[in-house]
Amino acid sequence: MLHKNFALLICDLQTKTIPQLYHKKKVIYNVNKLLYMKKYIPQIKIAINAEFIPEKLGILDTSINSTNIDYHYMKDGYSMKNDQLMNYLQKFLISDIILTGMETQWCINRSSYDLSKNFNIYIPYDAIGNKLSNDENNYDLLQLKNYGAQIMSTDFLICSFLKNFHEEQSKKYLQVLKNE
């Protein structure tokens, strides 16, 4: 994972979708943790937020720290993949995607399927969701894995980028853990 270019994608964490999210505090916390660590993990080149029907579902919820998001766009279908996103990812020579957000069975499903044709997909199961628990989403997570996505926790994903205790990113991550 050390020499690849990653993009952190945030899907549909909007003002009117967030209230439906099971364990929303945990999901929001983990997305924000990834956004924070993006500053210290050089392989995570960009963070991108997509909104679906913002006139109906609202904009990015204020609980998400948008200061580390590099690009926002509106998507017109369930998948985050469109020409606009693909051009942006190509500009940064992205090879790998960290996919977060909502809805596991709709937009995460379709985005994972569509993006897996061009990228390696990593899905932190504790940074995605819908109104169901992870246990209730178990078969959905298995299907995402069948598409080729690697399913893991946010902490496992972050630790996959860390090499040793003395580097700055490890120290920043330990600070995050101490504040939990």
C-alpha cells in the first residue's frame, strides 16, 4: 500500500440522509478520522465528496469536517462513478479508492461495483452504513467483497499505511487514539 495513490471518497453523507444512519456517530467519527489522517498519510492524495439530489437530500452534513475535502460534486445516479469523477481521479493518478458513506445497499454497492473495474477498492465497514446494523448488512458486505473490495475497519486501514512508531503519521494517529 505504500507506493499507491489513494482517493478517499465520501458518498451521500447529507443533512437529510444522516438521521437514517445506524450508529451515525461511529460512522461520522471514522470518516472524520480518515479525513484528519489524510493530512499525514501521503498516499491519500485527495478526498472527494459526492451528493445525490442535494435539493431533496440536502448538502454535506456539517458533522463531516469538510476542510480536508478537496473536491465536491453532484452525482446523478446511485454510483459515484461518472466522467467528472473519473477525470479528477485520473488527474491525480489514483490507483486505489477508500469508499465511505451511505447507503450500503444502494450507492456504496453500485459505486463499489462500478469503480472496481478501474481501481482497487477498500471499504472500512465502520465508515459506511444505512439504517441497518453491520450484522444485518453482513450479506451486503460479502457481496461488496465479491466485487473485489477489501473490507476492513477504519483503524486497520489507517495502520496499513504506518511503518514505524517514530514517524509523524504514527504519532498523529496515536494522538487520535488517545482522544477516543
